[in-house]
Amino acid sequence: MRAAIFNGPKQPQVIDEVEIDKPKGREVLVRTVACGVCHSDLHFADGVWPMMPPAILGHETAGIIEEVGADVTEFKSGDHVIACLALFCGTCEKCLSGSPHLCFNTRATERKKGERPRLLYRGKPIQGILSMAGFAEQQLLHENAVVKIPDDIPLDRAALVGCGVTTGVGAALNTAKVEAGSTVAVFGCGGIGLAAVQGARIAGALQIIAVDMFESKLAMAKRLGATDTVDASAGDPVAAIMDLTGRGVDYSFECIGLKKVAEQAIACLKPGGTATIIGMIPLAEKVEMDSPSLLSERKLQGCFMGSSRFRLDAPKYLQYYRQGRLNLDDMVTRKAGLGDVDEAFRAMKAGEVVRTVIMFE
């Protein structure tokens, strides 16, 4: 199969052939139809987060099952599925207590030492990003990495639920548990930020303030449910939020991955408010919170994959889409081919897109 090969930070993706094995046991072979280009991929491509090359990036995918292993009972050839990087074993403490996204034992979903690797590149094992390999024509995955979806859902839209939508909507509904009638600020209006805006709207927030430096993204945020916007390039966004609210917001979300912005998300809270950090802040950096914020019961929390129970949440979000409550159509800004991954990264940095979706058909 063809795949885009990551050969090191800030190097072009190279389209090359990769050998993929047949599914065994509880594995499924998925033909990739669509893969969203997520900001998390860019973090690895630019070296902000480490990834040992060669590797295959891409993790926000939807496709069609081509073959299943002998122990698979839930899926069959021809099923449409979304894949998710939040793998779960199903038996550890976190899985059994309702937090499979925090699974202790994801290694149980991998092939054992000594077994043939799932992917070979030039005769040697090659890894995908977090067990995925979305920038490839096929993926060989544990069955716990996929969820079946109706055949009539467009796969380019469904792919977004594999990461960005699940993370952003879930951050609002599951992690922060935004209350109806509350006030919200969302820092960063890329795919995850716009999903957080929509999650806050679905939750019934009274005021949703979108913060970004690109006018086009702020306009999209208004279209998807923001009541107010703040241009962060025009001045201090915390001061602007205070002007809009009088005393700060109940909930804030950092959706970029910058220390400075995370601290702005804390600073704009009213007493008792909660800041949820979604973005992948560089590993060596620390987010600071002053003691007066703690004494006024402001809270800081992290978020991984929107605290998702993926098998339950993904179908729910697609039902919201069918009902017109979750807008996925406008989040797909461009469609491109496998050879256009680097251009998709460029467009993301330039603020030209919400999502570029790589299409394999």
C-alpha cells in the first residue's frame, strides 16, 4: 500500500510503499477512505512533540473494513467505521470504571513481542502515530480502535469524529460538563476549538466567546455557535473577555497548545471557574497558576480525547449531526490527496482551513 512517510521534523512527507500484514486474532484491516489533518499531526511533523522516524502520521480517520481476524465478532467486511487513537483494553481499572480513554493497558491491543509487525517499511518495522496510520491507504488495527457507523454518513465528515470533534465536543460535555446558562471562552478556533464551541452550544451555554487571531476563523466560530468573538491580535484577549462578561467566564478551553494561551485561559475565569487545557503544550513547558486564583477556587484541568467513551460518544455525535445540532459540513474546508499532506500543514499554519481532509477515493 502507499503511505506518506515521516522522515524527521520539518522534512517533507515522502509517498512510498509500505507492507501491511493480514489481520490476526482481534484485528481488523481497514481501507482508509478519509483522514483529517489534525493539529496534533503538525506537532509531530514540526518536532514540537517527539516521534522516531520513519513513521506514518495521520490519526483522524474513517474507512471500510476489508478483512477481520479470526476472533473478531462485532465487525465484518464492508462495515463503515471510524477509528480512534484512544485505545482501550476493556479490563483494566480505568476501562471498568467508565474511563476507557485513560486505559492503563493499551499494550494489550498491540502485537506481542516476537510476532510479525503489522507494518514493514523497507523490511523493517514502522510505527504509526499512537497505533494509527491514517496517512496510508490501509490500517491494521485492534478492533477496540474502531466503531461501526451507518453507511449513509459521509466518511469525510465522519473522519472528524475520530479526533477533533470527539475531543472538542467531549471537552465541553464530558470533561468540563458545561452547564446550561453558563459563560464560556474558547481560545483557538481550529478544528478542536470549533468543536468545543459547538459542544458548549449543545450544552446550552448562554454566552460563548471565541478567541483567535484569524478573522476567517472567528467568522466560522460565529456561524457554529459563538455569541461573541475576540481578535487576539488586536490586544489583550483577557481584558476583552472581562469587558464582555464583567467578571470572567465560568469555563474556558485552551485549544492551541501554548503556555501563554493556557495561562490566559486561567486568567479570564470568574471565581469558581474551570479552565480545561486541550492543546498539546510542548513537553518541557509548565503552565503556571497564581495563589489568588487557587484561593478563589479557580480550577485547572487537562483533557485527553474529550474524556470520551468512544464506542458510546461517536454514534451520539453522529446523531447530533443528523439532527442538525452538530455542523460537520462547514468544518471540512478542503479535500486533498495523499501527496498534499505538506500543503495541508502549510494551510493549517496560515489559518486558511478548519480541516483539510485527505481522500483516498
